[in-house]
Amino acid sequence: MNKNKIIFEWHSLLKDIIKNIWVIALCGLIGIFGAKSAKYLFYTPEYTSTATLIVNSGSGYGSYSTSTEIADIYTNIFSDPAMKQKAAEYLGEDSFFGTITARTKANTNFLDVSVTAKSPYDAYRLLNAVLKVYPEISSNIFANASLNVLKNPSVPHGPSNSFKFEPLKIGALTAALALAAIIFFSLTRDTVKNEAVFEERVEAKLIGTIPHERKHLTLKDRLHRKKKALLIYNNAFASLRFVESYHKIAARLEYMKHKNNDRVFAITSVAENEGKSTAASNIAISLAERGNRVVLMDLDEKKPALYKVFEKRYNKNFELGELLCGNLRFSEYKFRRYKKTSLYLALNTHPYPESRAGFEDGTLTRLINSVKNSADFIIIDTAPVAFDSAVTDIVKNVDKTLLVVRSDTAPVAAVNDAVTVIENVGGTVSGCILNDVYPDFSPFGMKGFDEGGNYYGKYYGHYGKYGKYGKYGKYGAYGKTASYSDAAEDGEPRE
């Protein structure tokens, strides 16, 4: 596919415009102030006062044609330097600070005489002086011709050389150019904007799509701008399509376990804030709801986030980092049980940079192997590939790796590079989860989700194909739902 092909995605475009609205406003202001500065620095206003005269050459046949010819000659007389000198002498000034212009109206004996000066009053005053002294010069040339004033001069109300670049128009133009540039870069940005782009440009399979879900769940949250974790367990605010999307991904993982005995999955992403921790949490919850015993581990040693998702506090015996750093023995470490489900949590409430030693000395491998004996699935939340080299040590110890790709965030090239890096170090990328995807825009609201969570739009229609994996839910019966003897009940540490 041509990488320069323009991809229109309405939400991505709208988001870019809103995000950069300050740039558009700033460009408009720059245009306005720029035009005003140019006007102040380079523009000198000029004012023109005009009088209309009629030329008469006597009476009789042919007088009109003669008057027309004389009017043409008068245009040269008014432009003569002697006229300026006489007018200056009349005003008692050393020189004539203005420009005299005379022109005849086509095929008539009417003559327009104008004086242009730097102020309205000077233009009016100089023109009156010219009209007072012109008889002294013209009488020596045309004895029988006369000039009569038809329209007296007046003080001009505004400049005759108006500034061509009006500040408001220039500001509007620069703002429009900024908007056009933002639209252009938005449409041509090479990111994964939707499923169509993913299928054509990303060198990995798409195993699931998570639709956009608002994070401000209640009116109070909106007012206080409080964001809560988007968990699907007993969440009255989570939409059906959001919940079903995770159930379908969980069903696919069950199918992979049945087919290849893949039970340990690492969840990672290219960059931060792509939703990998939320995805890992909900996949683990969905697997547990389907009857599987699931262990969810947070191996993001620099910026753990799962403790925020599940709202847990520090307790040494429940800190996975303490175990990996060698501060706890295996017999001392305890898992947290999530409420009364078959989901068990191995979390960190703060960074553990020293836990890298546990990756290298085999502690992590030993932990995973010991948990595999009693768990159906192990879900590991890792750091982003681009931010922590420890991810390469983790993906070598798991069966498959899932890459969370948030729509319109990471460049396509970066996603493909991440897949290549994981595979080059010995890991296996099972596929990608496209997160935070907005539905197609429909002005009449004729598209939507049915009671099964299937979307009647262009990009969500294929959700239904994952329905065949639902039958593998029966394999969850092989996982025991009894809690670990060293796990805390209902999510609270057992002291």
C-alpha cells in the first residue's frame, strides 16, 4: 500500500484540530499583528483633495471640440513646476509639499485637478492655492479660454492610498493556512488509525479491537476530571461493546491454549499511554470469569501501573519487586486475590529498578514455572518496548506476546519495528490488540451495536468471526477456582 495515501478518520482529524486550536489562534494573531506592524513601519497615508473645472473657449460652431482640446493642454499647465512655485508663494511657503494631478474626462471639456499631500488639511489648502494662482499662468496662453469651477475642493475624509493588507483579513488567512496544514499532517500521518490501516500496513495479526470507552464514568467524575480504571468486572458503567471485546480476546487466548498449550502471555506496547495495563487487567479478568485460574503480574520495573488499576497499597510480602530483588524468599511471597474471583495479582506499588537482577539470575523463570503448575494462564504486564530493554528478557520467558496498539498514536513503522525486535530476541508475537478505536461517524445515528456487541459499521463487523472461539470456554473447567493458600481474600492483604 502507498504510505502517502491519505486516510480519513473523523475522530483523529477532529482531535488534531481541537488539540492544536491554540496553534490556529496563535497564527491568526501573528497575522494580525504582523499586518499591523507592516502598516506601522512601511505604510505612509496620503490624502487627495479634488476639484472639477469646465473649460470654455468662446462661442460659436466648434467651440465644444476646441474646449476639449484646450482641456487636454491644461493638464500639462497644472503639472508644470511653475504652478507649484506660484502656489507656494501664494501660501508664503518655501516649497510646495504636495503633488498636483490633472486629467480630463474622456471626450469632454471637464478637468479634474487633484492635490495629494500627507494630511487632509494640507491637500485641501494646497489645492485652493492652485485654483487661486492658475489664472496668472493660463491667461498668458489662452486669452479667450476660461476655467470655471463646477465642484469645489473639500477636505478628504480618508487616505487615498489605502493599505492593501488589512490586518483582520491577513489574520484570517494565516489561521486558515494553519488549519489547512494541521488537516494535511493529520490525514498523512502514518499511524494506525483504524483496522483498515492495520490490516494493510502492520506486519502482524489483529487478534482484537477495543472500542473507545469514556474514562469519566459519572457526572461527578466529569466535574472533578477524575478518571477511573476501565475494568469490566461488575462495572455498571462499562458498555456492552467494551466488555464483549475483551471476552472475545479471552476466548481467542483459550483457543491458543487448547491448540498450542500457550498459557503465559506478555502484554506490551510500543510507547506509553497505549492502554496495555488496562488491556492486561481486563483480559485477565475475562479469563477468570470464564472459569480459569489466572495470575496477573506487573513486570514494569520502572513505572508499575496495575496497583492503581486495582487500587492496592504497599505490603512487603505482596510486592513482586521485593521477590525479584532478593528481599523475599519464595515461601514468604504471597499473591493478592482479586475479590472472590480466580484472579491472583502479583503487583508492585512503586518502581524496582534492581529487579532486573531477578530477570538475569533465573528468579523470574523459576517464578513463572512454579506458577504454571497451578494456573491456567499467566498474564504479564511489561514496560513499553521502546522504554525498557528488560522487555526483551521477559518475552523470551513467555509463550506468546501481545502488542497493544492505541489507534492514531504510534507510527506504523514503530509498530513493525517492535514486532521485529521481539521476534529477533527469541520471542513470538501472537498478534496485536488495537485499542481505543472510535466507530465510524454516522450523522443520522443509523449505525450501532446489537445486543451481542457486534457493530454494524465498516471496521467492527468482523468481531463476529471470533464467536467461534467461545466454545473453548469449556476448557476453563480444568482450572480450579480454589484460592491459593497464601493469597489474600477480596483484594486485601492478609497480615
